Amino acid sequence: MELEEIYRRDLNLLVALRVLIEESSVSKAADRLSLSQSAMSRVLGRLRSLLNDPLFTRQGQKLIPTEKALEIDKALGQPLESLRQVLSPTEFDATLCDQTFTIATTDYAMQTILPFALPRIYSEAPNVSFDFQPLQHDRLNEQLTYQGADLAICRPTSSVEPLHSETLGKVGVLCLLSKHHPLADKEMKLDDFLLCPHAMIAISDGVKALLDAALEGYVAPKLVLRAYHLEAALAVVDTMPLVITVPADLAYLVAQRYNLVVKPLPFEFTPFDYSMIWHPRCEHSPAQEWLRKIVKQECSKLIAQRGQVLNLKG
């Protein structure tokens, strides 16, 4: 199709398609575009005629996009973002920003890293909001590409290309013991680690797989408790000689809060990268650049400080 033919088409309809897909509702899309519901219905009719496809089916009160609608929306992603950047002001004033940032992250990062960046974020931009969503490692690309997440904070478990990423720091692993544990006042050796009962916490962000790889060739430690929340392990840590293995900065916080003993791993373990990851569409957004700068500065500083306190070497 020639440029002249594209010029004759109402390209605003394609923006309306993106809004309809995001809202799954004619009435909500109408409100967002400042149209009446009947006008929005006419827009949908024109879209169906332009694209020669029903575009949506109805399921209850929701509009379900057809495969063609999703394909078109995917193709529109980068062009629409480029237009947004072209038409946006070039100077960013954090005090005036009222954007809602959607961040996909693990519980571990939500508990141990992000809270320490939020005070500075809100001091610079008091009107911003956050929508924190559970990160899904196997669907990370989809979360950042199609589901509207602006940023992910996690331990990358595989290549993130074509997404962009930046390392926040290296995180090691430490063990937590009760002060009543037989090894509380002793050096914990490899045989001790292998023979003691263990607890693993789901929010530890894939630490178990890394430990298994480091201990390949040895008899696996006896895992007596695997729980989503740390509180489950803390409930029994004084009643059995339990070893709780968690990322170093989480160990740092928990040991202080619950008066536990921190022990280093009795074998070689390479600290892992913790990163922030984003879609190329967010690369040059002034608001996104500001957010990433603060997360990088505050979280990197925090990880480094905790590593120094715990004598962590990576």
C-alpha cells in the first residue's frame, strides 16, 4: 500500500483498537477516548469494515479479541510507542508526573529491594502510582511486551533478548540458623550442611536450582520444608536443627528481625545477578528513564552495602 493510500485511512481507528483490547469493553474504551458509547460502537463497526474481521467476540461483559485483532495489535506496538514519544514533551518533570508504573517482580525483590527505593521515588514524584504484579519467569517476554508491564526486577533465568536489561548487583546466598542450633557457635562444614534438615522458601527466587547445581555429585541435603512464606520455616526453626538457605540480603533482614544466626555456605557458590528488565518500547521514555535511574542507583547501592556488611564476595 502506498503512503497516499495510508493517508486516506483513519489511523485513529488503530488507536481505538489498542484501547478496546486493553479495556475489553466498549463502554470503558468510550470513557477513555471521551466518546459516547454509541460513538464507540460505530468506531468498532468501522474497524471491522477496515480490517475485514469481527475483531472481538463477547463473553459475558467482556470483549475477547480474535487472533487477527491480537496480530494487528502486536504489529502496532512499536509504531504507536514511537508516535507517543514523538508527540510527548521532551523534558520530564518528576514533580508533575502522575503515571502509574506497572512492575513485574518476585516476592523476594518486593520484600528486600524495592521498598528501599520507594521513599526516594515518592519524594521526587509524589503523584506517581505503582501496580506490582507477580513475575512469571516463563512468560517474562509476554508480560513486558503484551501485558503492559513497564519493568521487571528479578534474577534472569535465561537470555532476555530482545528485551533490554541492566544488572543491579550480585546477590549471594547465606544460611539462617536458630541460636539454639547445634552449629550456632561453630563453623558449619560441608558434611554438616548435607546432613542437617533444610527449609527452602519459594520467594528465594530460584536459589534451590543454583544450590543443586553447586552440589552436583553430592548427596542432596534433606529438604523437610518447602514453603511459599518464610514464616512457615520460622515457626519451627527453634524446635529442630533447621537450616534455612536464602539470598544474602534477605538473610540480613531476617536475622536482624528474628534474632537468628547467619552462616556462610560451606562450599563454593557464585553469586547471581539481579537485574531490571524492560521492553525496547520503554527505552527512551523520559518517565521510564527516570524510574530506571532511581531503581538502579538505590537498589544497586543497597545490594552493595549488604554485601559489605556480610563480607559477601562475588
